[in-house]
Amino acid sequence: MKTLQSLLLAIAITTSLFAQPNPQNHTEVSLSGLYQNYSTANSSTSTGAFLISPRVGFYVIKGLEIEPEAMFMFISGSDPVYLLNANISYNFISSAKTVPFLLIGYGIANTVPFLNVPSYRTDFGINVFNIGGGLKTYLNENVALRVEYRYQRFSGQNEENNGFYSYSQNVDNRIHTIQVGFSVLL
């Protein structure tokens, strides 16, 4: 197995030695496998898992990319859940084959996606803060290996009083994600 991994790494390095990003392209499609670690403010334990995630980004000017994300889930007999993020990333494009990038964003949701699957639904809006960064290493002018770290914080609170009793719902969840995959410039 180590021999196969070494061979694949050597092929990727030699085929990408002179590769550079093509700045003429305006859309990026990415497919990543990711490791996610999930925890809550009320617990000292965390859970991790691996999954696949697609994404689309749009370059508005050289290096500046808008990466909207949307997730909807409809379950029979239940109200739908959603997660909407507006992310902006800056790619430090140069003549080098490796391009670092930073990402920041904000969104709203009525769920917290544990492993990209809604863990529960709320009757109030949850704020979603995204921040991250990573590297894109170009294998040719339109295909890059992408490695990214993302931190997301889901927070919100709701107070309800039905006349007999009152209660509050609090959401304070943090998700750390490491993604590895490929990006294709279109």
C-alpha cells in the first residue's frame, strides 16, 4: 500500500511541476472528501466522520471567489430544514502552482448539519459563521488538488412562553472540517 501511495504522489508531483492556474476561467467546481469533528458547548466529547461534498464557486475578480452553499432536506410528515451560507474566498493567485486561499462567510439555518445531515430542526433562525483556509495545488491549468480546513459556529436562542410555562432553546455548536479533493476550473 505504501508503494502505491508513493507512486501516486510521485506521478502527481511530476505531472504538476510546471502547472499553473488558468486566470481566464470564472467558475470552479470542487468535489471533496472531508473529515468532520462535531462537538457541543454542553459536552466534553466529540464525534468524527468522513463524507463526500460537492461545491461551486464563481470568480468575480482575479482571486476573489463567491462560494454560495445551500442545503435543503424535505422529510415526509415534517417541516423542511435548510442551511444557507454566503462565503467569500480569496485565492492568492501567482505564477506558482500552489495557491493558498482564505474563506469567510455567514449564513442562516434552522438545523445543525451533523455530517451534512440535519441533526434536528428548530423553529427559529440559527446564525452560521464560517472561516477557513487551504491550498490548491494545480495538476494542470484547470485541475487542482484542494486541501481545506473549515470552522463553523452555529448559534441561536429562542424564548417561548405559552401562558403556563416558559422555556428557552439554545444552539451553540462548533464544527471543524478538513476537506481533501479536486477543483476544476470551467
